[in-house]
Amino acid sequence: MLIPNTKVRFRSAFFSGFLAATAYSVLQWVFVTGQMYVAKYNAIYGSFSFIPLLLIWLQLVWLFTLIGAEICFASQNFSRFDYHDQAADMSIRYRLRLTIAVAAVIAQRFENNRKPLTATELSEEYGLPLGIVEQCYTVLLRDGVIIAVAGEDGKPDGTVVPAHGISKMTVGELLTTLICHGDSGFVVGFDEHFPALQRIMEAVTTAMTEEGKRTLLTEVAGQ
């Protein structure tokens, strides 16, 4: 709980610490017993066995420490890997739906003057996979839809709030923001080879914006 530069839950630290301490105790008994057993064979040369046995003991101590840290991380973050296989093969349409839903929750809580949520808190409250919620946060932060909140120490505390008037943003506008973010038009001669494609894409984007005129709060958050 003290060494990692992150918040570690007591339950996860206790469980992994108990397993590591048990392994330490067994290893200590084996080390002391083995040293006494070897020393009995030869009082002179048996004492030299202390050095290689000590090195082996140090190697295993660090191995148990790292395994305990891995167990602690896994027990605290197992929900982060829910739907991992499905998320890796998730369609663009479904990813957009989840991202819009997360944006609507953030907008709704901000509009109602409720406490902003971290990705973990939002995941637990709304039953969404933590890994996917974190991806949605990353996308919305990248696109400037939301901003991170700074804690008392001036560093981000994991919570987020809308970056602007997101409560008035329509679903179509948010969709356009999500799909149009990033570099475009950098392939030389692309429009010359596909002249009609640009008009089609612009028409699709315009139609999507026109159809999604309802705001995030009225349409998604149910206000």
C-alpha cells in the first residue's frame, strides 16, 4: 500500500500480502533448515554454502514480492478486463454508442450539480466495463468534449467535467466531433482518384447531424 505511486485498496493489499508473507515464512524455514543441514556435513566448507544459498534466498524473496504485487494489481483491477475479448473486436458503431452514453452521463451529472465521477465510479454505478469506460474518457478528453478536474494538490484526481456547453450539444454534433477528429487530407492525390467520395462523406455527415438534433440530456440521459 505504501510503495506504489497509486491508491491501493486495503483488501487487495491484505490478500496479496498474506500470500507473500506465507511464502516468505516457508522460504525462511527452508533456508535456515538447509543451512543447518549443510553445515553439519562439514564445519569448514559447509559455511561457504551460506553465500550461494543467500543469493538464492534473495532471488526468491524478490520473486515472491513481485508475484504479490501482480496478485494485488489483478485483484484490484480484475473488472478492468471484463469483456476484454469483445472490446478488442468491438464495432465502430457500438464504440460510438458507448462513448455518447458516457458523455451524456457526465453532462447530466454536471447539469444537476452532482459530484463528477472517475472512470471507476462511473463503471460501478452504471454497470459498464471499466476498460471501455476508460477508453471513452480518453477519446472525449482527446476531442475536447470533457476536461480533467484537478485535485487539491493541483494534479488530476481522475474525475472529469464538460469542457463547454455539452448539455446543449446534440447527438449529431457529438458524433461529428468524434468521427472527424484527427488529421485528414494528407494523402496526395486522393481526391483526384476518388472525386465523388468527398461529396458522399460530407452528405452523410450533414445528414447525421440533421437527424441527431436532440441534445445529449433530452435524448440519451432521459431528461
